Amino acid sequence: MTDVPAVLERLRRTTDTIVGEQDLIDRLASGRRLRVKYGVDCTAPDLHIGHAVNLWMMRQLQDLGHQVVFLLGDLTTRIGDPTGRSETRPTLTPEQIEVNAASFLEQVSLVLRTEPDVFEVRRNSEWYGSMEVATLLGLFSQVTQAQLMARDMFRDRVAAGREIALHELIYPVLQGYDSFAMDSDLTIVGSDQLFNEQLGRHFQQRLGAPPQAVVITTITPGIDGGPKQSKSLNNYIGLTDSPKDKFGKLMSLPDTLVQTYAHVYSELPLEIVAALGEAAAHGGPAARDAKLKLAAAVVTRYHGANVAKAERAAFTEQFSHRTIPAELPEVAVKTSRPTILELLQAARPELSNSELRRLIRQGAVSIDDQKVLSHDRHVLLTGPITLRSGSRTFHRIVADL
């Protein structure tokens, strides 16, 4: 635990900023086990490899003997984190919170170790559920209105004439106090959580505890080269995606993102990362080969080298040789002249209409190997056809009249 330069070097690969870096150095040098805060609200979890940047950094610390304290914000979930929101979040029932908490634990265990000596689960209802009103008001008294209104999202709402509910203003206060209550030494978050976690440092200092360090991690564009990964934009690689889907999505990356993704989402040596970026910049077969190496590296990280080798072979066979899987799931439609959108709705019911239209715009939809670019184009079903919707998703479509 005491090789401080080595620990910092590993963290810095996917770090933008460290707030309280000297605090972190001093604690690492002390040789004691650090308590690493990982806090989540129990809203519907759908973690992707962007979230996992933080998790892998925590895993590295666990492997050195430090402890991740997984804080389920079961009480603050009832308030709703206003981060990134232009409107007030809806509240969840206790039953929904428990279901989501269980799903969170299942997903983070894909990366984090969960042995008791390196993983602890806490809930902030432990301290807020029994806190007296006088104590709570005492916490509020230590944060000013000016501090809260310094947050850009609150200023933006005021400027736009939109309401800010009182419970939203106190949310950052509660998240900040969590750090004191759970004795956090370090938290690893995206830049959107920096304000709340700096309030954690504020409370720790005010209440006589050493302030936590805050590591701000690197955020990348989504797999389409646009905004950061998001389920609503369908531009993400989910932690629970199959190895096949992870591999296929990485092969769809813009060439310009190969080096960035290799740097942030793989464990490839940095000299190889640079070489992949240089190869991708040439386009054509060189870029394809660079993506194959990137995709194999990411799949190896989550599923092992043997699985990655099999997925690479399958991808190469299917796309380099233009083969279509011999066995395709069959989908029957109730019309002989459906639109492309209707075909997709039948084959991919898990996707919204906006996500299906986005696949079409991205050129990811074809009929019998012919790309289609219009969602309202009609198809005449005189016999079975092969529908591709995404890089590696095929269905056989038939008319059931």
C-alpha cells in the first residue's frame, strides 16, 4: 500500500484532476487502509463502461488492500439528485429503491471485489433515518445560500425561470455530509459530482475530520463520437452487454476515438495505445485492425482472453468474409408490406422508436445486405428476408397472414 508514486501513476491514467492531492499522498504514505467512498442513488441502474472507469480505479485500490465503501443513498433517492436536470426528478417508492439497490450491487460486482475485507455496503438512512431535526438544521447552518447558488445548474434554472424545490437545494448538503458520516478518505467521481463531493470536504473540515481527496475521472464521447455515453442516446456499451455486443459496438467506433478508448477503457500499455491511434488515423484496413485489437482488449478485461479470442474470430468470419449466421431468430409480422420502422419494432421491441430511427440514420440497418436510410420505406414480403439492425444483430422476417 505504501508505493505512493506507483499508486498515483495507475490512477492518473484515467484521471483529469485530483482535489486534495496532498491529502491523498499523505494518507497513502501512512500505510493504513483507505476507505474509498462510492455513493449511488438507487435510481434505475444501467451502468456502462464510462461508469466503470471509476470502478476499475477502485478495483486497483482494492487489489492493494484498500476498502471500497459502497453507499446506497436509499434516503437521498427519495429526494432525487438534481445533477444534470432541468426539472425536478420524480420520487421512487421504497419497493423501487430496494429493487434498484439489488441491481446496482449485481452490476458493480462485475468489476469490484466484494469480499468483506475490501468491500462494505452502507445506506445513508443509517444516519438520516434517526437524525433529530435540530441536528439536521445544524448541518444546514454550515452551508450558505451563496455556496449552493454557485452551482451552475441552479443558476441556469433561475435564469430560465424554472422552479427549484427546497429539497433539491439540500440534496448536495446531504451528499456532502455522507462523506463525514462514513469516514471517507477518497472518492472517485465524474466532474458532475465535484460540487457535492467538495461539500463533503467542507463538512469534514468543519466537523474536525480529515478532508477526503476527490479524484475526477476522464469522460469520453459516446461510441458515436457525440455526447458522453447514455442509454437515452443509445451510444453506450453496457456493463451487462454480452461479449458479442461489446465487441461489435467497439468495432463501430469512429476512427478518431480508437486511441481515446484504448487509453481509457483498456489496460493496454501506453505505447501500444499510441500505435493503435496512429494506425486508426490512416483509416481503411489499418483502422479496422486497430479496432480489432481494441475490442479484444476491452472484452478481455471483462470476460477473459479466451472469450475475446472467440469473439474476434467470430467477428472476422462474419464481417471480413461477409457471412451471416446460419441460425437466425425468426420474427413474424402481420402485414405483407410493412415499413422499415415496423420491421424494427417487431424485431427489436427492447428499443424505443427514437433509438430505432437513430440506428437507421447511422446506417446500421439493412435488408438482405442492402442498407436502408428511411424509416417509412415499405418492404414487400414475398418471402423471408434478412434484417440487420446494428453491427451484429440479425433477424429473419416472414409474413404471418
